[in-house]
Amino acid sequence: MTRSDADGDDEIPASTRAQLVLVAGAVIAVGLAPIALAYVQLGATTDAGVGTADRTGEDVTRALDRAVFEAASGVPGNHSWSDRRDAVAAVENRLDPRLDTLRTSGLREGVVHGIEYNESAAGAWAAEGCPGGPNRQFGDCEAIGGVVVQDRGGRTHVLGVAVDLRVTGEESASRMTHRVDAAPQSAG
């Protein structure tokens, strides 16, 4: 069934060519499948159970965690315990611009973030969750505004911040109190 041309080269039979075309088509389809899947995912809408406000609330809490950690870094040990209010003011001065940014971060998506210090939650944290133990020289904890500080060897250490977070979108709203640990060494 093969034909030879003038140079003597053999031509591929028609049935083999058809099989090669089918195999090539299958390879191309397999190669395009991930691209098609990515395209579909880019156009996907939010799950029915998870609204935009819920999703951005998670984003805000992650950003808030980073902001508190950064605002509190450098404060431990720089203020005596008697100057703890100055330490809290330093944390708030560093944190407040970040909170202002987070409050407006969802406006393009129609989401409003309300973030306010929660003094009562900070007070409960200071009363119940203050690190201590027989081998530690940790003193009292105190909540000043929404910031929890502890006396460690006469120096002020920032343990964290408690805030109320409200996330309001077009179709959903959520409200929570969020405690943010500022210093990993304060656990325990």
C-alpha cells in the first residue's frame, strides 16, 4: 500500500497518518487541560457559603497579625515597667496608620472593615493568659487600651493586642474579637 516517489522515499500509509493525527490531537488536548482549568478558576465566583466579607475578614486578620508583630517589634526591653504607658503609645503610634489602611482596604470590593481596640478583651487576656511559671521572672500583666503588656525583669514586654473586627459587605457581615500575639516568646 505504500507508494514511492521519484527519490525512493516511502510515504506513510493513510491509516497510520490518521492514527498520528488522533494521537497529536490527544496530546494537544491533554496539554490544554491545565490552561482551561486555570481559565475557569479565574472566572470562578465565591462559594455560596463564603461571602466576600468572610474572605476579606480572613485577609484582614492575617494583615492585622503582621501589623501588630511589626508594631511591637523593638518595644520589648526598651521601656521600663514604670514607662509601660509610653511603650503602649509607641505600639499604637506604629500600628494606627496600618489600621487606617486596613479599614479602607476593601472599599473597591464594597467591603468595609471596622477595627477598634477592645480593652475588655485585652483585660481578660491579661488576667487569664499572662505567661508565668516558677522558672520565669515574669511579673504582672496589664491591659492598657487594647494592648497587653507584661513586666519582665523591670522591662515592658508587649504580649499582644485585642481588637474588635467588623467586616461588612453587600450581602454579608461578620463581627469578631481578635487577639493578636505580638511576641512568639510570650507563649506559655
